[in-house]
Amino acid sequence: MKTTLLVVGKTIEQHYITAINDYIQRTRHFMSFEMEVIPELKHTRSLSPEQQKEKEGELICKTFQPGDVIVLLDENGKEMRSVEFARWMEKKLTHVNKRLVFVIGGPYGFSPKVYQAAHEKLSLSKMTFSHQMIRLIFVEQLYRAMSILHGGPYHHE
């Protein structure tokens, strides 16, 4: 199984880039993992938030492949503790045949088309974080989950 984190727009701040890349490399010791970036929309001043969500949604959906299991990182998704997420990932690792695709949307969230394509929604917190920071939080939690599953010292009960 391949795992992909799909994001809208490049990570801009260097300290996030460095930390995200570090956790991506660490995670690759356990599984096939990549972060795929959909370019930000250009000339959005004339677009309403709904129009922007629709256009981003079209770009997001174009990346999906047959057999993908789509998981949206969404404020209304299911919340889990790190150990629960590790067990959830363990099930996905054995049941997903193609790609497990986690998606972080743009600044206005997801279009209805993206919600329709999704199989599940996860929330990383009830708090609001920047899209840059959510990328880092997610890759750290994915690495933590893999470390837990492999008996690493990264997590303490």
C-alpha cells in the first residue's frame, strides 16, 4: 500500500519545510509515503470562496485513482488519540490495496465533490491551525503511529 498526503499549495515557511521533510523521511523507514502538492489557484480575487472551493475540488479529484481510499483531514472528522490512530493505520495497512490518500484542502475547505469522493474524515484537533502547521502535525502523527506499531520508543503510555 502507498500512502499519500495531498495538499493544496506549497509549504512556504522554511522551518515547516525542514520539519515536514524530516518526518516524511522518518516515515518512509516504515512505509511508502509521499506528499503531493496541488498548485494554488492563481487570480482568485474575483472568485467567491465557493467558486475557489469548486476549482480546488476539481484539481483534488483529478489526482484520485481507481481503488484509492480517500481520507479528508477535516474539522468535522473523527478525533483519535495517537494510539487509536496507530491501530486505525494498522487496519488500513492490511486492508487498503492501492493508495491511502489523506487530503488537506485549501483555505475555504472542501467542495461537495471532494466530500462525495471521500471514504472517511479525520480531525487532528478541535482547534484551528494554519494549513502549513497541519501538514507538520499530520506527518508527525503518522510517524508516531508507525513508531507505535513497530514498538519504537517514540510514544509512552
